[in-house]
Amino acid sequence: MDAEQLAERLRGRFPDVIVARGEVTVTIARKELVDAIAFLRDEPELEFDLLSDASCTDWPGRDPRIWMAYHLYAMARHHRVRVKVGLPEGDLHVPTITALHPSANWHEREMFDFFGVIFDGHPDLRRIELPDEWEGHPLRKDEPLGGVPTRYHGAHVPPPDERGL
């Protein structure tokens, strides 16, 4: 099944399906996430049995601000799909999919750590990379860039967020 055929098959269940650059993307509401991931995994013609990646992006000033992206792969059928969910700035909650794909545990903890997304029902939602006392979410675009002042052959280079333009 090529990307166009897969997209056509998915349009029977999901109204917002696009194909761009040979990749299929399904955009859904957050309340549909668990059911959609279960359908994509359990439907005999699809069998998206591997969560290869889960990530998110930050778009300050836009609504929704945070976009979740779940990349699924069907090992037996060799096709891929991306499932996207948008979250408004004031409500960064989304249901966990760890019951369907246990590997989501680490991906979701990382997004919690770096972006502040809350995964409702997650079995162990706590920081995975940063210290517990860390304040903020460093991959949001409104966070300071930080950095370490650097001295190079007598020159001083301040951290990126302290440089004048």
C-alpha cells in the first residue's frame, strides 16, 4: 500500500488526512488520541504495531501552541503514519498511550520534561533528563537560550541569550 492508498484507507475513519512528500499525516483531537492509536494498531489492514517516535513542537503565539506528533510503523506491512494532536497554551494535557505502546513511557517523560506536556494516566510521569529542581521547560521557544560564557584566545563570547544584536 503506497502513501496515497493508505491515506484513502484512513479517510474512512479520520476526516483530516494529508499526504505531503510521500508521508501520511492524520490530525485528530486529543480526546480521540487513545482510540485512534488503538484503531491504527489493531485494524487488520493497518497493523501499526510500532511507535517509532513521539515528539512535539512549540509554536508560541499560535493556537494550538504545542503540537504532539506520534510516528507509527507497521512492521508487517512496511508503511508509516504520523498522528498529530494540537494542545492550546493554557491546557497542555493529553492522555498517555503507554497502555497501547509501552515505549511511549520514555517519549512522554521526555516531552513532560522539556515542554511541560502533562500525560494524564502516565504510570511514572517525572523528569527524565533534567534535575528535579529545574524550573521551566528548555525546549519551549520562550525559554532563554542559556549557555556558558566562553573565552577564546583572549576574546569573551557571552551565552547566546545575552548577546546584543
